[in-house]
Amino acid sequence: MAVGGVVAGAAPAQAATGEVVVFTTEFEKLRHYPDPASGSCHRLPETAHVLVNLTDSDVRMHAGPTCFGPGAEVAPDHGWYAPPSGMFSFSAA
């Protein structure tokens, strides 16, 4: 008698739909991060001031350049203030 089964595994990483936009200064163009992949890490520019999450997923702001450690959740259609320092990053959920 044959027995069927389901192999459990990790779900494949998917990109969030939309983009994360970062405002730096009045003299620089906005930074766009389109469809960030789940688990991806993006270091913010040194002059970053504001991150706006225009995706359909949460993103996390990290107080470090490598997305290591806990982060503050930024829900879709919300933003987060990042003091200019070059020491912040964000990751996609």
C-alpha cells in the first residue's frame, strides 16, 4: 500500500509588492527600493531622514547597518524617522 505525504519546508522568500522610499535631504533625489525581497537588508544612506513604507508588508527599521538584532516595525502606508547617521538599515518582512 502506497502512502502519500507532504514534505514540510520553508516557504520560498517573496518580495513585498510596492516600494520603500527614503527621503534624505532637499538636495538629493528620493531613494526607491522597489519590491524588497523578504529577509533582504538595505543600509540607509548617511543622510537618510525619513523612511516611508509603500509596500503591502511590514518592514523593520534597525539601529545598525546590518539589520542584526531587533527592529521597529513599520506597517504599510506608515513612515519612520531615522536620524541622519548612516547607522540605520531596514529589512523586509
